[in-house]
Amino acid sequence: MKRIVFLLATVIFSLNANAQSIWGNSVADSVTCYESYNIFGSFYQSKDYAAAFDPWFKVYETCPEAKKATYIYGPKIVETKIASITDANERQQFVNLLMEIYDNRLKYFPGSNTKYVGSEGYVLCEKASKYIKYNKDSVERASELFDAAYTVAGKEMSASQLNAYFLTNIKLFNITKDVDRLFVVYNNAIEALEFNSMGYSNEILNLTSKADSVELSSTEIKLLERAKKSLPNYEKVQRNIEKALSPLLTCEKLALIYNEEKFTANQDDTEWLKRAAKMLQKDREGEDGEMASCTDNPVFLLIAERLYSLEPSAGAARSMAKLGVRKSDWAMAKKYYQEAADQEEDLRKTADDYMGLAYVNNKMGALASAKSNCLKAGQLRKDWGNPYLYLATLYADAAGDCGANAVEKNAVYWAAINKLNYARSVDPSISDKTSKLISIYKAAVPDKGVAFQLGFKEGDSISIGCWINETVTIKFY
């Protein structure tokens, strides 16, 4: 062992002055750092985080500038230490050490990563998340840390970080009752979640579409797997945030925040207009289980028109389309939904626009276009059953319109059932709705006896004409 230390000391003497200062201020320090670094690294790799603490702490204290790994692995090691301590005062000392790790990481290894993980924003978000985890009563300080983190990280925040950011501010709201601040944080979080969801969902659609014609590369396969794994995390956090804030998102309460007085004060602020329009036009589930928006608020007309005049973006066009729906001006709604669909980069929102178009097409009696737009929406969101559910209702509504006899005129119910079965196969979340409709439509299919008299039997195929253009197989229930 003495020979090994001697050789190590010889190597250290040969290092330049800068390297020696990084690994400690003396040869003894450098030897200690090298040895301790290797020891704690070995313990960490074997997941013995408790045993890693002492050698890790020697490196942290003696040569804090030596390796970034000291700060990458440090939080896990210190959190393991915190979990083993029962004394509150001693525990707080190690919580303070944990916070110090994040500060020193930015001091000695400022975020210069091209990727988010390891960047300054990431480190600040991690610090804020851990702070509220161990200081649950210090909500004001935690919210300040998250504000600083969001300023740097913005939309790059991870799903878990955004969740902690929002929940911290829910706790702050319960203290301050500052609804304006809470809505700013809500919009910050939702926009970041939607931004990341858009990236992953677009990636999934593009790569799965490509895979239909050519073999994906190993890199593309990894990207697709990452996207499929990450997207549900962002979607889940968004659902949780919407649910947590739902008591404040009623139309009555939103009217207190988005009114003519606030509009007048913010009519030149496009950011305020965008967020206000989005809040009022968003469909939310009510106590009756039905989806509804707050576009009946009189100020929505002012907001939608003003926003479009200042910034005719996809979002602004969508607001104008919803205004057209509210006014039953179907030509207006059709124009702006199409404009929104043509401009939108988020394919999920484009799918929503096509569904808006399908609804408007139906109102205008353009049923072939309604069908076409439902199918476009379904192609853009392959795991979304609503386009097929809505199309099924359009088919059922066409009973009696197509065909020459009682069987042909009611064959639309078989087509509707087929669409409903497909809808719930791709989107289990709507199983209850589809099952109820399937029961209704099964009771409406042509009578077996009547069908027999007209020359039809189970298993026969029937082609439905008109705008439907489907071939179905006869099945009696």
C-alpha cells in the first residue's frame, strides 16, 4: 500500500500547478481525493449509497472543483443519509448540505450543457424540488426558488419538476389567496407541458408513420421508445394540474378574472390575450360529466377579435373559430378552423381543429366533409377515439337516408357499431361512452325477420352509399 501511495504521489507531483490545485492544495490532499473519489464511485455503482457518504464528503470538502460527478452523485448519497436520521436538527444540517450541493455545482461547474439535464435550469429546478420536499412549511421560499428556476429553465422543465412547481404554488395560494399569481403559474406549467407533449407526440407520429414504409434506424427506435415513455408523464401531470385547479376554473370564477376591465388594461398585451382566450375556450368536464367551455363570457368576443388583429396565429384563428361556433356563424367557424389547422405545428391541436371542422361541416350539412375531417383527426392522433365516436353518431343520424329498403336504410347502425368498436380499441378511456352507444345501436339494427323477407341473412355484406360509402357485414343481436 505504501508503494502505491508513493507512486500516486509521484504522479501527482508531475501534474501541472492548475491540476494539482483542482485535486487539493497539497500532495496529501490530492492523494486523499483520488482515493476517496474512487472509493465512493465504487460504492455508488454498487448502490451502497450509505457507505459512499464518508468518502464522497472527503472529496466534496477537499477538492470541490475536481469532478462534476461529485455533484451529480452527491444528492442521492446525501438523501440516503437524510433518510437514516431521526433527529430533526441533525437532519436539517444534511438538508442544508443538499441545498449547498446544488449551489456549488453551479459555482464550480456552471451549466454549459447543450442538453437540459445538467444545465443551470435543471440544477435550479432540482434544488427547488428538493427544497420543498424537505421544507414543507417553507412554501414562500420554495416558490421563490421555483420562480428563479422557471426563469432559466422555462419550457424545458421536466414533468416531475413542473408538477412540483405547480403544487408548491397551490400551497402558496392557500396561504396568500393570490389567484392572479396562481393563474400565471398555471399557464406557465400548462404551456411547458403542452410544448413537451407536442414534441413527443409529433415524434411518435412521424416515426410510426415512417416505420410503416421503411425500417427505422437504431437511433430512431430509441427516440421512439423515449417519446412513448415520456409523453404519458407530461399528459398525466397536465391532467393532475387541471384536476387540482378545477374548483377555480368554473365559468363564474373565470369571469371575475377575465372581464372587460381586465381586457381594457391588457388589450395590447398579446401574452395576456393568448392566455385569457385559452382559459375561456378550453373545454372542461362539468359536474354532469359533459364538456363545456366559457366562450359565453361576453369578454371572449373582445379577446378573440383583438388577439387575431394583433397576431393572426393558429391559436388566434382557433379562438375566432370558437367565436363563430358561439354565434352559430358556421361559415366563419369553418374559415378559421381551417386556418388554424393549416398553421398549427402541434399535431394534436391540428387534430382538434379537424374535429372542430367536422362539427361545423355537420351543422352545414356537408356530411362527406365531416367524415373526411374525422378521419384526418384520427390519423393525427392514433390513440384518440373521439373522432370515430363522433363519426359513429353521424352514421346513426343518417338512418333512413341511404338505401332502397328497410335493411339498407338502417345498415348505418352496423357501420356505427364498427366505428365505436374501433374507437374503444384505440382509446380505452372512452369505453363507457362507446359501450352505451353500442347498446343503443344494437337495438336499432334491422329486424332479422324483416331482413330474411327481403333476402338478407347474417354474414351477408351490404354496401352503404350516400356520403358514408362503407361496406358492412350483417349481424343480428
